[in-house]
Amino acid sequence: MENKIVKKIREEFGKTPDLIIKKIKLSLFDTVYVIYLETVSSSNKVNDYILKNLSSFGSFKNTKKIDIASLIPGPNTKEIANYDEIEYFITNGFTIVIQKNTILGIETRADINRSIPTPDTEPAPNGPKDAFTENYQINLGLIKKRLKSSKLKTEELTLGRKTLTKIGLLYFSDIAEDNTIKLIRDKLNKIDIDGLLDSSMVGQLISDESKTHFPVYQLTERPDIVANALLEGKIIIIVDTSPFAIILPAFFIDFINPGIDRYHKSKNINFLKIVRFCCFFLSMTVPAIYIALVNYNQETIPTELLVSFSIQHDGVPFPSTIEVIIMLLICEMLRESDLRFPNAYGSAISILGALVLGDAAVSAGIVSPITIIIIALTFMASLIFTEIEISNALRNLRFIFLFAAAFYGILGLVLASLYFLIRINKTHSFNQPYFYPLVPFDKTYFFKTALKKPLKKDKYRSSILTKKNKTKQGENI
């Protein structure tokens, strides 16, 4: 007669052709059931770790009781006390061994992971060249390879009713603030959803995404950036099946100046940091400034330049505002096509489209040459930022500034700037001010992100990230 537990598993996994159930007779008194999914488990591991060892004990036919755990030399064996956990272990590549009321889970995961890649979305000329994959254990290993300390803690959760996705919460117990850890842990525990397929879904669920254009959590594929964030007192979330880790909290400045800047000398990289700030504000305001000056405040433009603008615009059937909106929408279409097309020819098609459309639009008299220059400058400035959410936030703010300037000129620019500053100062990332370290100003974090000071002088952690362990480097250096 079939074991009750086995019968229940067979019923729950009905119409699952990859479910394998093997019945092995150990003795006159003992029958063992071996259950696994052949799509996520390695048949070789099942055979080597379990089947061979069980079959070798077939000679003990008169033995009344055999300790099944002692027969299986699996590298990771867990005793399952709760029946509800069986589904999680089976679907995660474990083989279930059942002996009467004893249930064991032996890890026999199939190797269905890609090898460790190089960073794709965050390339850097210097620094490590490894990146996260979709495997939770590999990602955890890439972090622990860099941080060899017992103070690095990992809390694991399983979220998603259908996906049973493993989530890892990482932090240094002697650095990270307990209140922040508790806040993030509580937000994770409140997640109740059928499926979690990517780390970005976790980030959206634990943050209030409707209150701001800007991302309040940072996604990274680089283990070295994660290791540095942990050392600074931040908290990391790793999600199984996702090659991106979440860094919390994240501030506005973290997206403008990436962590890979620390691989360069401070005197050389600080110039580029200033350029990035200028590019951010240029990308956000250049079309609006052009519309405000041309439509409302012509007196601020030199006469010869204003005459040149008028000559270029002669014969164009649309007002300047409509010209700019048309070209912005076309450039957004080109950007989207560049993102969606395969890398082999996506950039070539977008460049060809920009050249052909721009030249044809000017020749046909649909837009003026100065509009092409303004839009090109705007998008060249925005290409510096590789984070998709920052690019999307810039696009939204660009249109807000543009419409404000179209209605009110320079006054509209001032009002839009006030709106931007008020919104960004009202935004918080897990109870921390988003515009930090500018507001409130913090010298320590400012010279880690906005500007970079020499590594020998980077001796302390930011007070907003940790209050119990601020010193990170000896004073005698």
C-alpha cells in the first residue's frame, strides 16, 4: 500500500510529467520513496547520492529499522518536519526521500545556470569584471568572496505563493542601523503576492513608487558595488532568479555618480562628476530654456542670434513648442527602439534613423536646424545616465519644464524648478532624506559621492547610515 504522504504528493503534482517517484525496498519492513522533478534536479546526482547508496543496503533484508539519513551522503541534507515545505524543496531541485513518517530533502539541483558574466549595464574600465547571475547561491558567494566576516548576516525569506522565491536580506550586524533593518524586514514580510520573478518587483512592492518620479532603491549587477555598500552601512536584498541586487537606502546622488568612480584618482574623476551634474540639469531644462527665450524673453538673446533663429524658423509651419515636442517624441521612439533591438544592430538603426529623420525634417521645412541642435544636446546629456529609472524620471521632468516654459516663459522655469526641489526634498528612501547629502548636508557622504576625496582620507562612514560604527580606516595612515 502506497505511503499516505507519497499519495498526497502524487495528487498535488497531478499532470506534472517530470515528477519522478521511485519505490525502493530496503528490507522486509522498510520501504523508501524517492521523489524529484527531473527538470530541475540532476539525474546523475540523484543516482550518485541516493539511489546507489540505498540499493547497496538491500542485503539487510531482516533488519527491522534502518536510519535512512545515515545511508545518504548528500552534501546538503535537511529533515522536513512540515509537509507544507515539501513543495518548496521539490520545486527547488531537492530530492525528497520518505521512510514512513521521516521526510528528508537532499539537494540535487541541476546545473541550469549560465556562467558568471561580465557587467553589461554597468561596465567599467577598471575594477572587477564579474557580475551577478540568476542563481541565488552564486550571487551570495560572489559577495562573501569579498567580505570574509562573521558579522555579515543573511536573513532568508520565501515569498510568492506560486513562485516560492527565495529572498536574502544582507547586512553587517555591527554597522547597519537596527531600525532600518527592521523597517525593511517588516516591509518584506508584508508582501503577499502570487509571484515574484525579479528583484525590481520586490523593490516596487517595498517602496511607495507612486509618490516620486525618482527610484528610491538602487539595482546593481556588480558584486563589488554591493560589497562597498554593505561596508558603508547599507542593506542588500538578493532575489533568486534575478541578476540584480537591491541596495537600500538609495539617494539621488547615488544615481548621478556611480560607485565605479572609486577605482579612479580623485583629481581626475571629480571633473567628470561635475560634468555629470551639469548634464543632468542640461537634459532636464535645455528644451524649456530654448522655448522660454524664443517665445517670451527675446530681449535676453543677442540681436544677431535672434535674427538667425528667425531666419531658420522661416517657412516652418509649427510653433517652436510643437517643433520641440515632435522632436522629443521622435528621439524617445529612437531610444526605445535602441533598447529593444538586439545589440548587434540596434545602435546602428537608431543612429541611421536620427540622421535620416533629422536631415529630412530640416530639408522638408518641418523643423528648424536650431531645434535639431537643442534636442541633440538634450539627449547627448541624458545618455550619460545608464540607470533606466533615472532616464525615465528625466523624461518626465523634461516635459514638465517644457510645458511650464511654454505657458509662462522664464517664470515657468522658476516654478518648475521650485516644483522639482520641493518634490525631491519631500521624497524619502526608507525614512532617509532622498536629497542627502546635499539636504541635509553631510560632509562625509558628500565626499564619497558628489565629489571624491583621496582614499587615504576616507576614514569614516556616514552618520545617517550608521551611528554605532563610524570608523572604517585607521588614523595612522
